[in-house]
Amino acid sequence: MMKQTKTIFLISKIREKANKFILADLAQHGITKLAPSHGDILACLYQRERVTMKEISDSIHRTKPTVTVLVNKLTELGLVKKLQAAEDSRVIYVELTEQGKALQKLFEKISADLVQKVFQNMEQEEMKKLEISCLLYTSDAADDRLCVNLGGRRLIKKKTQSYGQRCRVYLRNKR
């Protein structure tokens, strides 16, 4: 049996500190009504102009009711707007307003500052290994699928006879 470590506890502390860092930086710019979870939605919208509520839910790994609450708050703040799909009235699209678009550079700067602060003493190879390990437990790779797209790379899990249900994991460029 593997010796237990404080890894999970430490990961939660990193998240806590990262959230405090983000909130403090936002407050310095007069933005006090956003939570880090709102940033997940904004980041999704910075990548694509218009997304459905379901696409947001899938992208940020939150339930649809949670996404609805978060999007409603962003709507109240004037950062996003909701549009009903013409082809299907059950589908709601979300897109950024001009005010939401104006925050993109600030969010990118805060994100870059956070990454610099967290990884300033880490070698590139160490960062890559840490990222791969985290992806195994936070992406769909943690389920039984054999292949998961990781933003330009594919994580492929191959089951082997000799190791029963254990998987060998390969990371290779997407083809």
C-alpha cells in the first residue's frame, strides 16, 4: 500500500490561495462582485464567441443549474447576454457583451501573474509532469474512456493484460 501524503490537502490549499490571489487582483481593479467560478465561464467565452449553456456546463465541469446561476449573475453585471436559439427554443446561447469583452486583457494578465507566482521556481519538465498528473484526475481521462482530447494533445489509456485494470498512459500529439 502506498504511503499517504498531504498531496490532496496541498492541492486544495493551492486552489484556495489562487482564488484569494484572483479576488485580490480583481478588487484592485474595482471588480468585487465576481467569483473565480465566473472566470471559468468568461474564459470559455473568450475562446468562443457564442456557446450554449450545455457547452459551458461541459467545459467547466459544473451542473446546468450551477451554470444557470453563474450566468444569471454575469448577466446582471452586464458582462454576458443570453439569447434563445431560433432553431430550438430550449437552447440558450450565451455571449459576451462589450463590457465583458473589455475585461479579457485584465483576466489574461491576472492569469499570467498567477501562473508566474505559482510556477516561478519550477522547471519546465516538472511543470509538464505535474500538468499531466493533474489532467489524469480532472479530465474525462479519469473515467473508462480510452482516449481523451486535451487541447491539441490526446491522452490515450491502454489496458494491458499483465496489469489487469491498470492503465498505461501515453501522451502524444494529436494527429
